[in-house]
Amino acid sequence: MLAVTILGNNSAVPVYDRHPTSQIITVGNQLLLIDCGEGTQIQMMRYQIRRRKISHIFISHLHGDHYFGLIGLINSFALLGRLQPLHIYADKKLEHIIKIQIDAGDNRIPFDLYFNTIEEGVLVDEADFTVTAFRTEHRIPCFGFCVEEKKPARRINGEALLQYKIPTSYIEKFRKGDDVLLDDGRLIQNELITYANTPSKRYAYCADTRYTESFVKYIKGVDLMYHETTYLDNLSAQAYDRFHSTTKQAAQLAKVVEAKRLLIGHFSSKYEKLNDFEREAKEVFEQTALAIEGTTFLA
Ligand SMILES: [Zn+2]
Ligand SMILES: [Zn+2]
């Protein structure tokens, strides 16, 4: 399964019970955190996120609305006695920023904390998923992320396993799609035991950015694409000046990407209501949804 749960969908300052950017990605049995704005921990509690399961944290850039919650989260992990390693991917300045805060309080971190500098390309390649980073066009260095789940080529048919009396030690070989020679001398054709798996899903998080098609090659045809829409269409000049995007620009990019669905967020604090964001984006790209906090979207 690949899914995203929205914890924060606002830009700049928290207002109208909307919070700065933060998203939880569920992939396999791991949780990834993308951005960690102020209030992320409270949102995790509100929406019952099992934060112990977070293995990797990705910080798109060092504007405060994307990482001011991070030191609090690390501190809580320490107080709660976390032992599992935590991998953080960010601009290289972040390690220094976090370490100053840890050292100033003479805090002890009981788990291994790894800082990795983001560069364009494959950042993480695990058994269950990969994460690829791509540059966006923002006022300071900023990266988006594409998360792709990895699935075995084939799914096991439990009934066929019993019918052909296949020992469980052979299951992994069948998952890979091979015909398998058993110790008893039988050669079992793969199609007797397995089904084709469903295709792996991809989720793209397009961080703060002006409209640009520079990263389309990394996310072409994604199942679910998040793009910021800080402003409505009438403020496109302001969006350009401030290195942000509008509803119609996000929707236009979703079209170019040929995304199956679009999520929009990072709403400016000047807007109390969000209906116009949805309406404008849908005029260009029908399969659009607002990234409402607390909602989980399947890729
Ligand atoms: Zn931002
Ligand atoms: Zn920013």
C-alpha cells in the first residue's frame, strides 16, 4: 500500500485551524515523514499516527514552515526512549541547526540520528520502496520527492500452494516469477502458483515552487501528485515574485505530468475558505482534491 496522510496544509503561519506543511507516507509497513512544520507532533496525536514507526524524514527546504517542528519531534523521540535509527534527508545546514539545539540543552539522543544531504536522484532504495529527489524552483534550494513502492512481481495463490503441496521455503522464489525445481524432483511452473501483482504505485510531492516543467521527467504518469497552490489564479504575478504557484498552474502541471490525481495544499494564510481553490483547479484538471488535514489519500 502507498498512501499519504495530510497533517498540515497551510503556508507561512498557522491559521483557521490549518497547520504548516507536514505529510505522512505509509509504504509497506513503514512510515515516512515529508516536512515537519510547527505543530506536526500535535497533529500526529490528533490523527493517531504511530510516530514510532517513522523511519525516514525528508525536509524539502529550510523555510520554517517546513521544519520548525523537527527539533520537538526529535526531542520527544529521545524522551520516549526511541532506539531505532532515524534517517533525515535535508539541506546540509539542517544538521548544524539541529545539533546546536540538542547541545544547548545537553540532551542525550538514545538512538542513531543520521543526516543525509539531499541531491537530485535516488535518495533511498529500500526493500519496499524508493525515494527520488528533484529540484523545484524556489527562493532557496528546495526539493520535491517521488515515493515509489516496490512489489514482488507475482502474488502467491494460497490454495494452489496447498493443492500442489509446496513447502513454504519456496515462496520467495515463486514471488520472483521463476519456475521452481523442488527437492522432490518436481518442476513447478510459476503460473500454477501465482497471479500477476498489481503495478507499483507512485506518489510525487512537489514542494514549494514556481510553475516549472523542469522536474516532469521524474514524476511522469504518477498515480498521485501533490502540488502547492499558495494562491488563487488572480495572484499569479505575486506567485511568481514569491516563488510559489497558483491553482491553475498546479492543475496545468498535473496535466503535463499526466498524473492520475492531483492534491493541492500550502494555502496562503490570507484565505479563510478553500472552495475557490478546488473550483479553479478543477476547471483545468478535474481529478483534483484539496489536501484536507487528517485525510488519507491512497496512491
Ligand atoms: Zn512553504
Ligand atoms: Zn518555502
